[in-house]
Amino acid sequence: MMRAQAIDHAAMLPLYLAAAAAVAALFAGRLAKAAAMTGLGLTAAAAVWIGAGPDRATFAVGQWHSYVADDAAMGAAALFAALAVLVAAVSGRRPGEYWFLLTASAAGGVALAGARDLVTLVVAVETLTLPLYVLVARPGRDGAEAGTTFLIASVTSSATALMGAALLYAATGTVHLEGLAAAAGGAHAGLTAAGTALLLAGLAFKLAAAPLHAWAPLVLERAPLPVAAYLASASKLGGAVAIVWVVAFGLPHVASAGVVVAVLAVASIAVGNLGALAQRRTVPLLAWSGIAHAGYALAPLAVIATAEGRGHAGAAASAAFAYAVFFVLLEAGVFAALTAVRAEDGGAVADLAGLWKAAPLPASVFLFAVVGLAGLPPALAGTVAKVAVLEVLASSAVWLAVVVAAGAVVGLAYYLPLARAVLTGRSGPVPRRYAVALAVAGLALAAVSLAPQLVLDFTSVSR
């Protein structure tokens, strides 16, 4: 007799609330923005509450589960919801469907946070991404080009990831990440290697890791600034979480996974930094530098390519996850501040001259986040993130630690002039909007800088 799987509704509560928020935003009319922000706020609160209790899991097949609500998953779910709330707060007036699409995308992020099988993970990534096809395409030729570019890149990446997942299923006979970890040792080596490479390459598109990065600078520059903020933070967090989950829970002892990630990391650090050095416009500079940060986030996972490193896969995954969290928080701060003082696009770096005097609050948040991205104090969030990565690499991949350190030094060459532009010169009148949202974002960045252990605790990935 067939038996239905037992469902732990408490574990699913954040996802229920996120989905309900999307439905409410769709039908709430003039109250759509309030419904979306309230629902996502409740989603974040529920995720924190569930994460503070015992670990939960649901949809079991034997000892394996398709959805898990542990500290790391619920921390990520709360962060997806919080980032969407911040983007909503700096979005101003938008048509009703905007709030539905934004909230539906956030619901995909919440689902991704707890995903522990390849089917759930791929569906969640697509739910996170699909609404963005519409959101990036603002009216006009540039918006249409951005939307088309993002659509083609995403469809290609999805097909690549699905082919990789299919090959891994053919090699191991399971889609559960824990099942992959258990069966990978005895699986067909060729199928496993091919499936691993295709799956990680497909997910790397979402993170804009080189050489799968070309869509990011164009799309971020031509998308509306609030949507660019979401792409640079929540969307990239989705790519990072998906890769970390696959490597940490599904392929922790597969050397080919480490090799693929190492190639992606080195290419991203090199391409991202070189691209950023050539930029004179603010959003493209941030987009190219984000590619380099994708490399820093992936670098710790490369240690599983070595026999010594495979014994520290959990620590490597924790460092990668922590870096991704610190990075997206800083990116969200930068873009939120930029949105507050720019109407349509980020403009040239020179246009930020004198912002410190003209608009002290957004300038303060912008400066703090940029300094953090550079890895300098007093924004210790960026410093702690890079130290966590280097600590893992120093024990089993010293050459990659050197690459990360060199990339961080190169980053100073474009981050410091960006900060200098804000502090010097004169500025004409600039808008002063979203003061409450910026104040909250600034306080959050200060909190994770003064108490980085808050992030390090929930990003600890244990198997």
C-alpha cells in the first residue's frame, strides 16, 4: 500500500508565508507593496524562530530528506526575505505586478535555502530567477536588451544544470544530496565528473562566475536600480547557496567538483578585477567587482580537490557561505545607497563627487559598504569574510590563497577611488529618499561588522 510522506509544517512555515505574501501582493491592489513587505517580514521572523529551535527536516525518503530547516537553511531563508524587503523599500512606486514578481522570486530563495535534493534545488533556483526576466526589462531598447540577455543566459544555464543533474542521477541512482555523497564513491567516474561539471557550471551562471559572467555587467547597468540591487544581492546569494549546498552535502569527496570550482574561482578573480579596473561608470564597476567576489566565495570549496582538503569540506563550505553572506549584505548596502541618490542609473563614478556633503546618510552607507567590499576596517564584515576564506585556503591550497590575496590588493585600485569620489569635490542637488530603509541597512552593516560572529554562527555548515 502506498503511503504519503509525512510533512513537518513547522519546517515549511517560512515557505508558506513567502508564498502567501506573493499571492497577497498579486490581489492586494493599492496595498500590494504593504502586503509584500509585511509578508516577507513575517517570513524572515518565522525563519529566525524556526532556526532558533531544533533542526527539522521533511519529505523523507529513507534517511534522506528533500527539505531541511537547520540553522544554515533558516539563516539563508531569513536573509532572502530581508533582502527582498530592503529592495521593496527602495523601489518607490511601482505597478502591482512588480511586487508580486519580487515576492515570488523571494519565495524561490526561501525554498532554495532548505533544498536538499537536486529536483527541489533546481526548481527553487528557477523560481528565484524566472520573475527577474520581467523585472529587468524596463521600457525602452536598453531594457529590452537587458531582459533578452538575461533570459538567454538563464535558459542556457538552466539547461546546463539540468543536464548535469540528470547525469548525476544516472551515475548514482538518487537525486538527494546526501544520497549523492553516499553513492559517489562507487559511481561511474566519467558520468560523475561530467554531471558535476555541468551542474556546477549551470549554477555558476546565477552567481555570475567567470567564464559564465558576460550577462552581469550589461544587465545590472540597464536594469532599474532597485532590480539591479536585487540581482547583485539576493540573486547572487541564490547562486552561492546552490553551489555550496551541492558541494557540501552532495559532492564533498568528489575531487572533480573541487577542480571545477577552482577553475571558476581563479577565472572570476582575474576577469572580475581586470574588468573593474577599466570601468568609469558606477554600476558596471560594481558588476565587474561582483564577479571577482564570486571567485572569492567559491575559492574555499576548491580545497576538496586535494586529499587533505577533503577532510575539511565542512569548514570550506562554511567559509564560502559566510563570504557570500557578508558580500551580499555589503552589495545590498551599496546599491540601496545608490538608488537613494540616483533616479534611473548609477551614472559615472565622477558623478558621485561631493555626495558626502550633499547627502550624508546615503553617502555614509555607500562608503561603509565600499570599504567593506575592499576588505578594510572599520567595515570589518569584509575583513572577516576574507580572513575566513584565507584561513581555509592556507592549510590545503596555499597557491589559491595567494590568488585571493592578490585579487584583494588589486581591488583597492578601484574601490579606493570610488570612496574618494564620494568624499571630495562638489555635488549639485541630489534626491534624499528612503532614509528609513538606508538607516536600517546601515545599522545592519554596522552590526555584522561589530559582531561578525552572528553571521559565522548561522553559516556553519555541518553534515
